[in-house]
Amino acid sequence: MDKEHRELVRRIDALTSEIASRRAGDLACGRGCTPCCRVQLELSPVEAEQVRAALGGLSAQTRERIRARARALVAAEPPQDADCVMLETDGGCAIYASRPMICRTQGHALRYPAGSLPPESIYATGAGGEITWCPLNYTAELPRSEDVLEGERIDELLAGINLLAAEDPQDTLVRTPMAALALDP
């Protein structure tokens, strides 16, 4: 499981890095650009394990800072647009190297089958499906075909990795909130 997940992360990071290099002038994404971090993610088992490992590698001071944010979120019964507990005050991610797949692809142009996306998030359509991206990106020029990631395929690959790792296929349906991971001892 770990090997397959690492390989998927490597491939996605290579693709997004290539797109970011090619489209550098038209991508707003970067440290401090945090609108996409106003979310409470629930992670699949494989990604939850990656986040647990990343948290374990952080300094005690950083882990306590994250726990404090998680406690505040849980106590407030947060709205969906509250900041992610991993978002630091400087706009960086505390677990950036181990961030979930959705965070790795966020902001980039993603194609999904027709009918998969909320209408307000569709910025382009075509025979291959509907395409969404961060509205802060691709403002000078729309994404070209080589800029578009296949969102459904990425989701399928991650689901397959979770299935390979599961002792019981039902375990793949379990989602762990990021805040709950932050509260783990």
C-alpha cells in the first residue's frame, strides 16, 4: 500500500509541477493563498495513515498548536468553511509533504464526467466531461488540454490503493476527519 501510494503521489506531484512550471504566470497557488484551505477534510484510510505519520514527525510545539486548533474546531462545531487544522498562520501547511491528494491537485484544472460537479464550479465543458479549477487561476488563458488532470482517474487510483491496503473492503468506506487525526495522541 505504502509503495503504491508513494508512486501515485510522485506521479501527481510530477504532473502538477510540470503544469505549474508551464503555467507559472497564470497560477495564483502558493504559500499564503489559502481559500481552498477553508475546508474540513475527511480522509480515506491510506491518507489518514500518511497524515498520522506526518503528525508524528512534527515537533511537540507544532503538534500542540495543531491540537489546539482542532480542539477549537470541535468545540465550535465548525461550519464547512472553517480553516483546515493543518493551516498555519503564515499560510503554509504543517504537513505539506504528506498532504492529501485533494490538496495536491487543488487549484489545477480537473476534468470529471458530466453531471459530477456542482454547476457553479464548472468553468469549461467538452466531450471529455466538465472541467473545474480555482477561479484565481487561468485568468489570462484558459487551461489547455495538457493542463487538465483527470480527476475521476485520480480518485479511482486512490480508491484502488485503499482497497489493496484494506483487510476488509468495508474499511475503505471509513473516512477520518482531519481534526480527529490532529487530536490523536
